[in-house]
Amino acid sequence: MPRAVRCFEGVPTIVDVDAPPPTDEHVRVRVVSAGICGSDLHLASWNLRSTLGHEFAGLLDDGRPVAVEPVDACGECDACRADDYHLCVRGVRALIGVGRDGGMADQCNVPVTSIAPLPRALDPRDACLAEPLAVAVHGTRRGDVQPTQRVAIIGGGTIGQCALVAATARGAQVDVAARHDRQREVAQRLGARSLEPTDGYDVVIEAAGTGDALADAINRCKPGGAVVLLATYWDGHIDLPAMETTLREIRLVPASLYNRANGIRDFDVAVDLLSQNPEITRAIITHRFPLDAVAEAFDTARDRQAGAIKVVLEP
């Protein structure tokens, strides 16, 4: 029987699962790579009944390589009709790997609309990185990052590194603040400089998800600039330096998941960026494990001081 990763009492565990054939509007993806997201580390403690994994890529039954945009939106609500399907009324139930079975498994049935064909230059072993990069593509677009702008990124994890890639692709000059040596080394490989002691950045991308990081982002932003909230705030709320934000008219720009603009999916933009520059995946993917070693893989993903950035499972 096919294997899948589900969590029991906070421990990611391999279980055997049924493998129903895909319905008419779905296709089967035989998973080649599945990234462990920081969100998965939190979701593991929730004891979800569904299979984890929203960052994954693989092969269709006919052998075609694909990445998966993990959204199963209704396609009919006001948000979906406006191409904002990431805001679908289904909410968390639309998220593959959260509200329904995901890609930390030998195989996964997904909607046809979630498929992103891979160009020949992009190996499906690396294409699981398309999902976090799509998050960054969406965030930099919402933050209206422009060529010649100065952009600061707070946080050197996967989302911070992907934000560096996305902002650089838009022509910006990017500086990164990261806590750990490996994160700083990877940022330099991808073209970043160290963060400068200034409050003159046009756009600051907060990719760490803490109150201190948000305060730092606001303080580094120039008057009238924008702070993009690209992180996930698992504590539920954080303190906001409201006086500083108001007096300097800092724009707070929340960004979640990805959607479509001018007929183009953020996800497809991410796939193109990965295919154009193999150094992105070589730099950001730091560890690979077989699916049977999922417990060790999760432990490694939690240990940032040991050098982990993106840890990938390979069924």
C-alpha cells in the first residue's frame, strides 16, 4: 500500500493509506520531492488527520513532471472569480496538505487546476521549492518591488531566501539579515548583501514571524515605504509599534499564498525562476531524506543552528 506522513501526538509517522483512483477533475501525482515547511513543524503538533505536505512535485501517470500548487479552490465564489482563489470561501479546507491530504506520501490526487508543468531544465527533485518561491513572488508583487529600489529582508530561512530571489528578479538591490551562519552564506551565494544600519529601505520584507522582527522591519523602512508581512505569525498576535508606523506612514502589506495576476499564476513565475537558475535550489535545499526517515528529517528541519534551510523528503 502507498505510504503517507501523518502525525500522532506531535510525532510525524509513516502509515499505510488507501489509494483511491483520481476522480474526473483530479490527477494522480507520484511524489518525487516534498519539502518540510516551517508551517509543517507547527502543524505536526495539531494531530491533523490528513497527510502533511503542501510543497511537492512529482510525475503524472503518463510520466510528465509537474509541481503542485496546493490549492483546491471552489472556482465559483467572488474571490475565485476575481483570480484571488487563495482567498476562497473554502478557507483551510482548500489547502492541500492542511485541510486535505497532501504530498508527504508516495502519491497524491490533486485537482487538474493545481498542476504546473515543469520545463526540461527543472528536475522534479528540486521543484518542491516552487511553492515557497511562489509565496515570495506573490509577496514582492503585492509590495510593488521595483527596479533600483532598496529592499531589506528580515529572516534567512526558506521564505527569506525565496524573497531574496523574487526581489532580485524584479531588479531590486537586496540586503538580508539572518540569524545563522549557513543562512548568511546562502544569501550571499544568491546575491544579497548584509543589512545596513539605516532606516532608508524602500521595502522591507518581514520573513521571520516575530514581534521583534516586525519592529525592526518598520524601523528600517523609509517614510512612506512598505513593510511586506510575508511570515506566518503562529502566536496569533504581535505588538505593533503603532506610533512609528503612523507618523512615518509605513504601509503594512500582508501577503498570503499566491494567486493570479494579469492571467499569470505566481506559481508559474516561480517555476520559471527555478528553471532559469539552478543555483537557487542548490543553495536553498540543504538536506534530503527518504520518506522512511521522516522523524529524522523533521528533527533536522527544526535545528537551524545545524545549517538546515530547506529539508526535502524523497519518497
